[in-house]
Amino acid sequence: MAKTQKFCPECGAELSGNKICEKCGYETSQNVEQKGKTQKVSSSEGNPNWENIESFVTLLGKWAWVIVIINGLIYLFWGIWGLIWIIPAIPYGATLDIYTIWNIISGIAVIILAIIIVKPRFSNKCAAKDWDYLLNDVLTLGNLRIPWMLIWGIIIEILGNWWGGLPILIPAVLLIFMGPKPYDWTTD
């Protein structure tokens, strides 16, 4: 699905409907009001070591959704296994612990997030090496630009029992801090 380009692929500043970035003067090849693909980043920009880690980021990012689903299935089955053993023992004084319920709820939530969010908005973009999309898919809070891949990685990390979000967070952090172009945390 095509997305309207809202930020300059060169400096990350908000384009606000212009064809030329007011901050750096970069001329986009498309009118930002029209829908189309964002420009690809050339390898000459940004971190010179990106070429060494790009294949790792691509591979881990491409398979992140599968790893997250596996994480969700492990804890979902672990929670169900706990229920199987606890429910028959309730008449004898056993109690249902919150960790068993948490495993079931978080396992289901992680599986749903992997299919609905991680695969289309992160893994497919990593496989296509669409770094501009990943760096410009942001939540803007005032002047602060927070990448959605970082937000979803943290949420899945919490729900995934502290390792489920790693296949998202590792490529996200590498892309933000060592990526093909510098990431701009502010809109100014």
C-alpha cells in the first residue's frame, strides 16, 4: 500500500505539502500530496559501516514476525499447560496464579500484534530494504519523532516476557543509530 510522503528523505524534516524541503533544500521527485513510493536511500549517505550490518538487519527484520509468533505460541501453550494442571487441583486448595493468566493473555496479544503490525509494517519493509519508510513511520509528539518500530518493539518486549521484542528492537536500534542516514528525532 502506498503512503503519502510526509518527511524529507534527506534530513527527516516535515515537508508540510511542499515539493522542496524548507530545512535542507532537498527536492523530492514527487509531489508530497500525491501518493507514491518514498525515495530509496543511497548507500553514500549516513554511516559508512551500514553496508557491513545491512544484511543482518534485513535478515533479522524479515524474520522478526515469525520469531514473535513463536514467542507468543510458547507462552500461550505454557499458560494453557498451567491451567490444565491447576484447574483440577482447585478443589484441593490450589489457586490460579496471575502468571498463568498473563502468559495466556500476552501470548494471544503478541501473536495478534505479529500478524497485524509486525509483518506488514516492519518485516515486509526490512525484506524490501525500505529504510525510508521505517525511519519516517513515526509518532510525532510535539517536535519529537518516535519511530513506531521502536514503540511496537518495546510493547512486544513487555508482552513477550522480555525477549519477544528483541527481533524488532535490535534492527530498529541499528537502523536508527547506525543506519544509512542519520535519524532526526525532532521535526525542527
